[in-house]
Amino acid sequence: MRYLTFALAKGRLAQKAMAMLEEIGITCEEMKDEKTRKLIFVNEELKLKFFLSKASDVPTYVEYGAADIGIVGKDTILEEGRNLFEVLDLGFGKCRMCVCGPESARKYLEHNELIRVASKYPNIAKDYFYNKKLQTVEIIKLNGSVELAPIVGLSEVIVDIVETGTTLKENGLQILEEVCPLSARMVVNQVSLKMEQERIQAIISGLKELKKQKEGK
């Protein structure tokens, strides 16, 4: 039997994913050692391998078959636009992708004016403005605190992830439009899904059942 390999987005997402997998009997003791320098963790008994990677790389590992299964946020899946199957919404890590800015910027959105949009997610921003709103905008990619952009006059609005909205309020910004809801998702390599259908399907069913129980509480 070959190993099934999981790629998990580092940090909170990986911890929550492992906790969920553990509830359906998929465990990896090695990963619990916080001091470890290991990159790949193995469960010999279940023939499973796990590795942690930067969120934006998870879809790449899955598309190219270096991982059979990936767990990553919907924002990353949309931004990376890789060729893979999204099989399950895991229901945690919920937030929203929104267009934000000062109240004064609302009129530019309503009148489809040519404006500048700053974002860490240029592909999501482009898809939203060009394909959904049919509004021509100039998109500026930033890597750091995008909230700064409208404050210093770099852009009229930003497209960013909003969890609580506290950072926006503190900087005099607000949600002007919602782009899409986000949460952690499970993605699968297309070939793996055919070759390992039974094993992967069993994992998906187990997680679905668990999610149903949690939501039913």
C-alpha cells in the first residue's frame, strides 16, 4: 500500500485540521512534538505522511501530486487558481473577503469609476471587479498591511480578509462590499482521487459525518 500524503497550511489551520482528523482516527504523534525540526511526519501503521507548508504553496503541492490531499483556506485556493478538486468545506477558519475603504469611497463602487485597488490577493480582486462587477480598476499588489493603502492615498479601496473588522474600524475603514465567504477547505489531487478513491472517500465521509455532528450540537 502506498502512502497518502497530506499538505497542511502551517499554523492555526494545521492544528485545527489535525485535531479534526484525530477525531476520525487519523493521527500523527510525531507532529505533536513542538521542538521537532522534521519536515515530514509519518504514521507507518496507517501509511500516511504529513507535511506543513506555506499556505500559498499547498495548492501547488496538490496539483503536482507531491501531496494527495491539502488543507488550506478558500482564499488561497481562489488566489492560486490551481487545477485540483475542492472536496469539502471543513467549516472552521471562517471569515470573509471584502472590498473595504472609507465611507467616501462607496460612490466610486456604485458608479463603477476607474479606481485603484490594493490587495494581497490580486487575482481575487481582479476576478471580482472585472468579471462580477464589470468595473475597470487598477490593481496594486501589496504584501503587508493593506489597510495603509487608502489612508496614505495609494488606493481608494482594498480587497482583504475580514474576520472581526476591528482593524478596519481602528483605521477609519469599513466593509463596502462582500466578495465571498471563506473557510478551511480540503482539496485533492485529481489523479489521487481516481487511484486512491476508496481511502480518500473514507476520509471525506468521516470528516463530513464529524462536521454534521458538530453542527448538530
